[in-house]
Amino acid sequence: MGGRGGTTLCTLDKAQPAGTYRVVTEEEEIDGLSFVAFRRRATLLHLPALSTASATQQVVNVDPLEWAAIIEADGRN
């Protein structure tokens, strides 16, 4: 995430360093349809980055549209 310079999310008070992060998308099945479909419930970002050793960890809920924009921008770097 964040290419060389890191990035900032609106849900975080400071920029996160560039690195590999664990992102989990929680979904639930939509009942009552004639086909199988799922609804996103949450997009969760695990902090710190996987390569960072830390005694504390944090999980934050991120806006999926904001996350998609960060991933798209990271692909251009």
C-alpha cells in the first residue's frame, strides 16, 4: 500500500508506511434470491504492515471506495 511514500486513510490519524498489509473483506449471504449473492459488511485493514514487528496490532474499518482508490494509485507508482 502506498508505493514508496506511504498513504493516509480518513479513518487514521497518521500516514501508514508503504508495505504489505492484510485486508479482510467480511461478507454475508443475501437470503431469498434465486441465486447465490453476497453483500459486503466490512473492509478491515490490519495494522501494522506484515513486515513490521510490533507488540500491538490494530484492526480498522476502511471505506471500500477509498481503499480501491489507494490500490489503483499504488498500481500507477
